[in-house]
Amino acid sequence: MKLLPSPEIWFVCGSQHLYGPGPLKQVAANAQAVAAGLAKSKNLPLKVIYKRLLTTSDEITNLMIEANADANCGGLILWMHTFSPSKMWIRGLNILKKPFLHLHTQFNRDLPWGTIDMDFMNLNQAAHGDREAGFIHTRMRLGRKVVVGHWADPEVHERIAAWMRAVRAWTDWQGAKFVRFGDNMRQVAVTEGDKVSAEMKLGFAVNTHGVGDLVAVVDAVKDQDISALCTEYEKVYRVAPALKKGGKRHDELRYSARLELGMGQFLEAGGYKGFTDTFEDLHGLRQLPGMATQRLMDAGYGFGGEGDWKTSALVRAMKVMNAGLPGGTSFMEDYTYHLSPKGHQVLGAHMLEICPSIAGAKPSVEIHPLGIGGKEDPVRMVFDAPAGNALNASLVDLGNRFRLIVNEVKAVKPPKLPKLPVARAVWECKPGFKTACAAWIYAGGAHHTGYSYSVTTEMLEDFATIAGLETVVINAETTLSALKQDLRNNEVYYHLNQGFRA
């Protein structure tokens, strides 16, 4: 995957000098063992590094300064093995800029009921110490994840892994650059937004290049590179005969390859992690990039149609979260509905740009008219997405904040669609079509989404906590009355939010 970060996670243990040097030596040894156990877990996507035992306010503050300054530190796992008076942590936590997870665990899994004494009780006080730590985190209004259970428990590892994937996506956003090729689609509201606020709040920058800047790079692509890529297409996909070498429309396949190579060179040269385009701004390009965009998404780039930079950034974040997991992530749009009394379904697709990471079988490379835009027929990959649990996520700008909306769905096998030459998915919304769609609209969800079989609601909630995003989750438990009340409550909360830490 392009530019995938692999930050380290620092494991930090808290205690105090009340216990004396002997017990503190044991506490440090136990903390190192816990960190080593996490580091060996095959389920955790990021490396866990034991840093040190912290017993004073100065030690805590100095470590937080160190974490902020270390670009390779993605976040911290905090554990209070014994009792660590939490006033010691205030100064350090006040300056910490990295996300943290509070692991509420203890070294021993089982209590030695027959031999337990006060020495054992004094040494193993996580039940005591972590509650003290939790209070100060709440008192300071700090966003964090709390994971509870024995450190060797596979379920604990799964919950830590979800947070790590969110941390990696957040790290990836910091200093990331997204390019818009031209402006957004005219008269569309949801693809607009405050790019300055996004950079201040979320850490990534969005800037525009005129399409002519891209055209210059596309036109300079070498013929031999195009020929090599076309050969690759025929090895990897089911290419329509007319597009193969010697076919009457092979030139269009070559132009699609030229687009992919040129766009890839532009993105790589600029260090961009995602991009947007729009069929209303293609001056100098013969066709709207179809397969080129699909393949670049498959390589890990974020994408948003019609200039939708927020969705491009979100798709990139979701691709970083799902790196190494089965299933894929794509740009998506709820395109049209099946409203049969036997069951309501959504047909998800876009004009061209659905990522083949969600293909259920080998894609077919085809060429057909687009029907809008007035350009040449674009080449695209056509495929069905598989059945399975999935979700749609949308990032919208509400003026005073960004909101992340998530709807859990159940994808089903699409029916035969012989006259629809685009990649597509079909799903059923949770808790049901009418409730889910009404909830999405009440929440202001966009028509563009990030669609994934591998990113989970937990990952996105962890990501939102780190980013300070408002989150609206639509799932099997959602009711419209509760959701509407939550939205009203959120309006008050985010209006007053800046004063709540006093």
C-alpha cells in the first residue's frame, strides 16, 4: 500500500515510590512482561514498545514531551499496575498530543486464593490504580479508549488492534496531502467544506491543481510504459476482446493506461495520499478516468468523486485501517433503491470509480458510453461485490464541526445486471431500510461514502475519538426517536464544548 505508516505504540506503567524499591522492581518487570506479551501477539498490527515505569510528575511530563517529539510514536498504552496518584499525571496529560489507550488489566489472571496476603494485595492494585487514573482522564475531558480484561485475552487483543488501526489512520492523516484535479461539481453542497478547518482539526491539507497540470504529465507518459501496463491488464483481468492488443478499441485501453501512469506519477511526485476529479472539469483529458482511478484506489490512494475531498480523505483513512485484513474498502455511492414489499435493498455504485479490492471475482475490463459529461467512452472494471457484513461511512462538515456517520449493512449477492456496465454492490441496511435511510438523512450523511467489508464500527469510533469527531452510528439497535434526540443533544454539546474542560 502506498505510503503506509507503521508507528510504534509505547507501553507505559504507572506507580509511585510509596511501595519501596523492591516492589517497584517487580512492578517494572511485570510491566515489561505485559508489553512483551502484547508485542508477540499476531493480532496486533503495530509494534508495542515498553518505555518505562513512571513514578513522579516530572517523569510523566518528560515522557509525554518525548512522545510528542517522536514522529515514530503513534500513541501510548497506559496501565496503572499499582496505585499512581493521578494528580501526578495532570501536567503530562495536559501537553500530550498523541492518542492513548487505557488498559485496565492486572498482571496475574487468577487470584491465589489460598495464599493471598497484604504484600500481594499491595503489589497488584490495578483495580485501585486504574480507577484513580480513569477519574483524572474524565475530569480532564480526555478522549481515550478504555479496554478491560486480562492482557493475554484474545478479545482484549482484538479491541487493542481496532484502536491501533485507528491510530495508524490518524498518524497517516497528519501532514497528509490530498489533491483536487479541478474544482468540485457545480452547485453541489456536500462536496464543499472548510479545508482550513480540516487542516487545523484533522491534520491533512487539500489543495487544487488545474487539470492542465495533470494533462502535461499524462501527455508525457512513454509509449513503452503504456504497452507494458496493457500487457499487465490482460494477465490480471478479463479484458474485452475489442480492448486487447489488435482489437478495434485497443487505443482506448492504451489511453486508460496513460491516465493511470500519469496520475500515479503526479500523485507520487507530490506525495499525495488521495485525489478527486469531476466530469465537469476534464479540459485536455479525453475521458473521465475510470479504470485508472479504480487501480489507484486499489494501490491505497483515497478518492472522492465530483471533487469530494472529505470522502477522499476518509477512504484513505479506511484503507489504512484495513491494511492486511481480508475484504476491501472502496469509494461508494447509494445510487438507487429496490423497494419491493419482499425486501428493500440499495444498489451501490458510481459512474466508474469502485475499487476492485471489494470485487467478488476477477473483474472484467470493458468500455461503454458514460451517458453524461460529453467525453469519449471510458474504460472501466465491471464486477459484483460479494455478500457479507459491511458498512458505509460519511464525513460531513456541519460548519462548527465535522461529523462521522456510520451505517452497518448486510451486503447480498447482486442479481444479474447485464445492461449495467459498472462495478456494484447490493446491500440491506440495518436496522431496516426505512429507519436507516431516515436516520442517515436526519444526520446529514452525504451521498458519497467509504464502503468496507473489513473496517469495523469500533475502528471508526476509535478514530473519531482520537480526531475529536462527532460520531453517529446507525446499526441494528437504532431507533429514530433516540437518534433524533441524540442529534439535538449533540448540537448543544458541540456548541458548549470549548468550555467543558475548565
